[in-house]
Amino acid sequence: MKKLSLFTICLIILIGSWVFLEFVVGGIISVPIPNSVIAMYMGLIVIAILVHISVEDSQFREFLRPIHETLVDDRRRTHRRVLVVLIPLFLLGYTYAIIAQRANPPGSPRDAHPSPPLELTYKDEVIGTMQDVVNPFRHYEKDDPEAFKAHVENGKRVYHQNCFYCHGDHLDGQGHFAPYLQPLPANFQDPGIIPNFQESFFFWRIAKGGPGLPAAGTPWDSAMPIWEDHLTKDEIWDVILFLSEYTGYQFRTFGEAH
Amino acid sequence: MKIRTIAFLLILFGTLAVFSLTYAQNAPEASERGKEVYENSCAHCHGIEGRGDGSAAENLLPKPRDFTRGLYKIRSTEAGQLPTDQDLFDIITVGMPGSSMPEWETALSTEERWQVVAYIKTFYEGFKENENPPKQITLEGKISYAEQSVEIGKELYVELGCVECHGNVGRGDGTSAPTLTDSWGFQTWPANLTQGWNYRGGADTEDIFKRFIGGIAGSPMPAFEGDSFLNFGLTAEESKRLIELENRDEMTEAEEEESGKFYEKMDTAVDIALSIKEGAEMSAAEMQTYNDAMKVVYEKSWHLANYVKSLMPEKRPEPAIGNNVLRSQYVQGTLPAIDDAVWETFEAGYFPLVGQVVIEPRQFNPTIDGVHVKSFYSDTEVAFLFVWDDRTHTTGDEIDEATGKPLEDALAVQFPVKVPQGPTAPKPYFLGGGRLPVYLWHWKASTPEQVTELTAKGINNAEAQEAQGELQVQSTYIDGQYKLWVKRALKTEDKKDLQLEPGVFVPIAFSAWDGSNGDVDTKRTMTSWYTFTLEPVPSSRRFVYPPIIAILSVGLLFGLRAFVQRRNTEDV
């Protein structure tokens, strides 16, 4: 087999990296990468190639040789003719596509877990500071397993009368209303949710819902209801017990690393 | 190399075989594990004792299945038979679309699903008493989908009275639709056949076929049970002729006699079918009559299934989210009226609706699936066409007891009063609450040519604007589908109105009320915020710059060549 020229190798590396980022990582592994990040990676690769070929003079000349030949060598006349048609055609199409592109709506950056207020309240009643409040029924887990079970059972009832439409039967955020809400309902099976928060944080989110979020959480988009209007304090604590019992995840307690 | 390939194939097939063995086995003996799974995952809907009365059931319709009566909707078995274990396993695995019955493939292992099948069978004695396995429907003789079959199916659809429940084009808007109850006494709606994604038992032609032959137990939907439904015993021509005769105002004596003969023939066939069901011995001639009659029934059912299949799009439309926003198209001059054919020429933006479950009174069981929206604008005006399916035309004759307000069909379109500038600028709240007010168009079925402009600061806090703008409105209700057409000036004098401009992305949301489903006030269906824009007329620069760049590039290439050539000669 003929040895590939340095130029072709560089071209293959470039196209290969792009295909890898766009289709393998973005498509098959399905971690879509924003275009700006792809552009950055591609820039880095181009720089690396330039550094590599310009280290030695001979290397650089070797790199330029095919370009040079295509431009002037008589044996490459057909190549030349094809390219002089293809390159302008490509640019024509590309610039047209860019100019005629439809404008798309701006994305909405959203902090899914903004800082909570310092004080935890239910309606207007102050329960305590966000840091210190603990679930009043949590201690039954050790002290009185029967009572604990009753609270979890009640939490399960509350959940299935109020929450599963959005958060799903499996607590995975896939309720039958969920696909049509933006942002999506929280997925409690995600290992990054329950273990990262104190129970008081969840109490706050459940009691105040979407509208209780600070501006960074774009409260105007969230469909999460204000549950203090419908549920008692005890019911909210019970449903929190149910969330951790069903998923098997432990809430963070104060003092643990975030 | 070869040995390795063979070894690989052996391992592959071995694994597959083991998998399919575990899959094909029937439900194991009921076990503690099945009970545990049931109580953890199912009891809050289906009840601890399987009566369909779990704590969540209160809010749900259709109700979770009561397992104590042995009535199952989705079966591969003939009418009146129990489902197979595999039927139960399958429905638990995939769930029942259009109801709250979820899929369990993600949450339960294959084994756990088999265990729970065994457990729910213990709620009904019939499963134990029946030694004979249930009789399964054969799919042999399938008539594949073809124009001609669809045509025959369409005739049968009218002949057999499907229209009375499912309506002329299948939107579930037949005259009997609002009157139906299921075997448990709860209200039930005929399926909207144009929405395959909401079929409980799947929308493949085979699935639909099985529903006709096996029936949907517990539902008023008629099924073939060896009775006169599907005119059992008559050939296709005979049954057509019979229906033709019955539709006459008067019959001559000869015709009376003819139709009488048909009835006799059907009675004979039904009698034979009943005897066979009871296990009686039949003569060869009787068996022949029965088999011929069955063949016709199967053929008819395939044609029907093909027709039903033709009523639905291939899949549920994609919601208009992300970059797929609702774009209003520019036209010069007057905007198209409601009945203009141009509306049919492009795809609508689809906005699926969900029940409003946030504020009392709540709607847990929505009957309106979604709104389809199209729009055009000109230099001065914008026109919208909103289309949505609703099984009944309800105009407020009935009063809701809880609120004292009339129950009627309605649609509301919600915009912010001012378009938020930039992605992080506050929008009005979801449901219109919060600091920023929303601007609403409210249409009601009782005043079909009128849209009221409202300003709202919350879902319960909307007021009609004092200055009602010049909105032009037209609407129709045909075959279970509303069409509403609204036209407004892009710019108005009123400060409380939204002002529109091409190229600006405007938040938009919808609410819909189905009066016959008890929708009133906050009991309704709704969407969260979506985006709408007047698509700017494409810039004419797109014809100028690209040729310039192309020509420049040609020049550049030639220049480069000249440069290289000169260098070469210099080098030499």
C-alpha cells in the first residue's frame, strides 16, 4: 500500500476527531457537546498539528508538498479542475446556509439547585434555620420502627395522591405528565439528588414549589406546585421519609461535605 | 480463527436460549416475593386486596383494575376467556398508554414481574378453577394493510355502528359517547381512534384485531362473542344486503322475507357457536357452517383493523419545544380565513396538554390531548388557527355544582404583557402568578364568535380588559374537532396588550377546558411556557454575499497558483 502523505494524515486526524466528538461522543455515547466546545477542541487539535509539522523545515515542506503539487504539477490537472469548482461551490452553499439560517430562541440558563433562604418556614410560621432543622420523625427509624413504618406509609399515600403524575411511579421523574413540562420534574433516583441535600432543603422545595425559588432558579418556568397550600407540615415530612425509603438514598445531614 | 467463531456463536446462542427460556416460562407459583412486590409497587392503586381501591385510586379515571372479577381488557384470548400469563406479564411490562397504569420494565426485574403476575392471579378464583388453558386468537390469515382493505373496513365501520361511539372519523365523538359506563359503573369514553399513542393495548394492526375478536372486557365496546355482532353467520355480501334492507323506511313483503332468512341464518350460526362453547358434539355440516362463519368474522376484523390503522398518524407529533418553536409565516396582503386550503399545506406546532394538578379544583384525568397551532402574519396583522379534539360540544347548559358555574368547552391562549428581554429576564409565572401579569385570549363554546381579552395576575385572578381590542374570531366544531381562528393587529393602542414584532421570541402557553369532563375554572388542562415568533422574512443578503465569496475564492485559488509558479521559476 502506498504510504499516506503527511497532509492526508493530518486531514484524517482532523476529520476523525470531529466525527468522534460529534457522532461518537455526542451520538452513540450520547453526551451531546455544545458546538462552542467542539470548536474549542478542534482549535486545539489544529494548533497541535501546526506545532507538529512546523518543528522541522523538512517536515513542513513534506506537509506542503501535496498542496504544491495540486497547484502546479501537470499530472494533477484533473484534481485541480475539480477543486476549483468544488471549493467555491462549497463556500457558496455554506455562506448561504449561514445567512439564511433561522434564528433560534435563546436557551434558558437555570440553576436547578440555587441556595435556599436561611430560615425554613411553613406558610408564615418559622420552623428554624435551614441548617439545623431535622425531620421530626427521622428518629423513629431507630427508636420506634413501627411508628416509622406508619409515617413512611403515610408519605407513600401523599406521594401517590399528589406527586406521581409528574415525578413518576418509580420516582424517576417520568410521570405521565412529565414529558410535557419544561424544566422536567426532578428525578429522585438520580444519585446526585437526595444524597446532596438535607431534608430541610427538600421541605423548603416542597412547601414553596417553583414560585418559591430565587431568580437563579427561574421560578417562572417551574411547574412544581406550592404544596404548603395543600399538605400539612407532617405530610411533607412523611413524604420526604418516603422518598428516601423508596429510593434507598440517605439525605445528607448537616456537617457532611456537600 | 474458526474455532473461536464457533465458540463465540455457541456462547451467544446459549445465552439467548437461556434468556428466552426464562421469558417463555409461565408464571411461577404465587410466592411471598410476589406479594411483597405487589404491596410495594401496585397496592396504592390496585388496593391491598386487589379491589382497585388503593389510596391513589380516588383521583384516577379509568380506575385501576379490580382484580377480583377476572375482567381484563388487553388479552390475546377469545371473548369471555381469561388472559394468558404472558398477556398479564406483557401489559405489566409496557403499561397502558392514556391511563395512569405505568410500565414496569424499568422498575421491576423480569423475575419480579412474573412473581407479581402469579400474585394478582390469586385475587380471582377463576384462574384456579380453569384447568383448560384459555383459547388464543389466531393471527393466521392476516390481511395486510392495503387501500382496498381499508375501503372495506370503512364500510364495516359504518355498518357495525362503530360511528355511534367513535364518531364519523374516529375522534370518539359519537352520539352515545357521553353516556357510556364500564362494568364497574364508572364513566368511560370511547377511544379517539386518531390518537394511536393513547390506545391501551397498542396500535399495531394485530393489537387492534385482537381487541375486536377478544373484546375489551369490562368496557361497553362490543366484541365478537359468537353472537350477532359482526353479523355472525352471514357472508360479507349478505350482511351488506341486510343492512341495506334495514335502512329502508318500508320493506316489501319479499324483502321482509329476505331479511327474515338472514336472521334465521344468523340464529343458526349463533346456536352452533354456543353449543361449541359448551363443549357439545357437532356434526360435520354444523362444523362447516361454524368454520365458514368464523372465517368471515376474522376477515372483517382484519379489514376493520386496517381501517382503524389508517385513521392515525404514524406517531405522536413532536411537541414544539427547543428550536422547534411555533413560527408564524409572513404573507403579503390579506391573511387566509379559517377555511382557506393554505392552512393544510404545512405542519402545525403541537402543544400537548397536561392536567392542572396544582390548585383546587384539580384535573387529574384530562380528556384533551393537545392543541395544534398554525399562524400567518402580514405587515399589519397576525392570524392564528388553533385546532384541538374534544369528544363533545358542550356549551354551558349544565351547571357545575361545586362552583355554580356553567360547564363548557373553552380555550385560553396566554402571553406575557411584555416580552421578557433576554434569557434570564423574569417571565410571568407558570400559571400566570407572581409579579408580572399575563395577557390572555379566552374563547368559550357558548360565544363561538368572540374572544375576550383578559389581564391576569394568577390562575384565579383574571379580569376582562376594559378596552376590548378588535379581535376577529371564527370557529367551527366538526366531527369532534374544534377549529378556532383569531386575527389581531400586530400593534395596538392598549398598554395591557402584547405588542408583536417580527424576530422576537414570545413566550406562549395554553389552557383548554372540556365541559363534559367537568372542566371549570382551575380544573382544566394546560401547557407550560413554549415559544412563538413571527418568523422574519429571509434577508435578501443571502443572494448577495455567497456569490461574492465564491468568486473571491476562485480568484484566491488562481492567485495562489500564480504565486507558487512564480516562486518555482525563481527557485530554478
